Amino acid sequence: MKKLSLLLFLMALLLPFSAFSQRNKKKKAEKKAAEAKVYDLHLEASEIFKKTFTGFSLFDPAEGKTLYEFNADKYFTPASNTKILPLSTCLRTLGASIPALQYSRQGNLLAFWGPGDPSFLNPHLTQNQQVFDF
């Protein structure tokens, strides 16, 4: 009987905290919804965005919180602006051009090899005439 009384007493103590926690969660959700309305970009209602798979996230680094999200939890193929950093890294590492042909002399012998220029002999691009003149 004492154990049951003790259990009921503890439940009576914890019940207000549970209700407070639920109210606090509800208030936070309402506050987040109100903040989202300030930044509402109408992405859900846009005829253009209905036809595409789009995601958007607006983050305030000073406050350390997300201000607006639309499909932010979805996975996407990297956008073109995401590819700028790898392109910049490649250009810094490889340089702006790739030689079309490399060779070495060993006595009367000439050894040729291609360094992997993807534009070499591409009919849609201007050819490096120096290779053909060589």
C-alpha cells in the first residue's frame, strides 16, 4: 500500500511538469510558424516550383537558427553553384589548359603520349594547330 501511495505521489508531482513541457513545445512550434510567415516565400503555392523539385533553407548564423525551410530535409543532386568550388580547385591544381601532346627524345627515338586532354580531336572545339604542325 505504501508503494502505491508513493507512486501516486510521484506521479502527482511529475504531472504538472509534463503538462508544462507540452505547452512549451506547443508555444515553440507556434513561434516557429509565426517566424516562418515573416519569411514566407510562397514556394508551396508557386506554379513554377510545383513543376520542379526544389529545396530552400535560410539560416541566420548570428542567431544560430533556421529562419525558413522548404524541402530542406530532402536530398538533392548538387546544384551548379555547388560545383563552382570543385571547378576552382581543379583550375588551381591543373591550370587553365592541358597540353594536347607530350613527347620525349631518346637518341633517334621520339616517344609520344597523350596527357588526357578531353578537347583534343573534339570536332566541336577549336583544335590546337601546333599539334598538327608538329
